[in-house]
Amino acid sequence: MLDQNPRNMPQETGKQDLQVLSEYLVQQAFALGAHGAAAIAPDQVLIQDDLAELCAEMKCDGFGQSMSCPPQVAGPKWLRAKLAQAPLVLAFKFDVQTEILHSSQRWDLFGLLHQTAASLEDIARQAGFESSFGLAGGSCKNIFCSGHYQCQVLFEGGPCRNPDSARPSMSGFGVNVKDLAGVLGWPMESTVSDPTSGRMPTALLAGMVVVL
Ligand code: SF4
């Protein structure tokens, strides 16, 4: 247990304060159900323009369909600038069953990823870092608004239907998730014990909060 509550911690934080904040955010990520969480230095997040460009080049079905994906997101240059100002980044992950990831249930898993990013963003903001923002993965149109014809923000000029859950996808900012997992020692693929088959394959879903 932490012996210090970092809420309302001033922006001018010392090394010790950041350590307390890091531990607090990691603890909160686990409390929300994350399978892994760690605070890292912002310069440990590798951003690649070419990865962000893949969204259009690969004709991802999320491209241009919501506010969480290119070309609506601010992109790699913007994220690099934010990371340069940030004292730390909280990364978190879920190890999800590959079988589910390849089924129609996958949107529930991505929904959990978005909601966790949004919750941790809120926790970081309440701790005094009011410009913190969460990033997740996957298109919020597919995840939260599949029952609607189109994104209410993008095509109707209205408010987001899921402002407390939907967060931008890391892909559109060029975040190299594989590299991030390597930095953290998180395997992209693993297995968990399963009473029926013995071992069941899992894959990593990651998100982050840029604490700012
Ligand atoms: S309205 Fe739906 S599709 Fe549009 S940004 Fe919000 S969650 Fe995403």
C-alpha cells in the first residue's frame, strides 16, 4: 500500500513524487483488472510515421470512420511533442485468449482496453496531471458504435456517444506496440493454463496514458 496519496500533486514534481505517482497509477491499473502495468520514461515509447501511415495503406476498416483513427487523430508528430513534455507514461496490458480475439467477441476485449485507458486517464487527471490522455487500440466505431450507421461526431457534428469510454487508437499515432512490449518485457504472445486443453494461447492488447 502507498503511504501517500498523490492526488493534487503539483505539476512541478520531484523524482520521489514521480515515483509515488508511478506506483499509484500502476496500482490503479491492476485494480482495474490489467494483467500488467508499468510506468516508463516517455522517450521509451517508439513512434514511427510509417506505422501510422499503414492505417490508410492497409485500408483498415476503421480509417476515416471515427474520431479515434486517422485521418482524424493528431498523429505521430503531435504525440512526439506531447511525450517530450510528459514526465512519465503509464503502459498497461491485457493478455487475451487468441481464440476470442479472432471471434466476434473481440470488440468486448477492445472495449475493455478503451475503458481502462479512459479510467486511468481520469485517475491521472485527478492526481493533478490535468492534460493526461489515454490511448487504446482499435476503432471506437467498431467497438462502441457498431449499432449506429455512422460516427455522430464525424458525420453529424454532434457529441461523442461514448466520451467516457472511447479513446484514440495508438496505431494512428505510430506507436510501435511490439517495441513497447519489448521494453517492458511483455511477450506479444503467450499461453495460460486451461482446464480442458492444458494450455491456451494468448495475445497482448496494450494501452497507455501519457501523464501530462
Ligand atoms: S460517436 Fe462513436 S464512433 Fe464517433 S467518436 Fe464517439 S465512440 Fe467513436
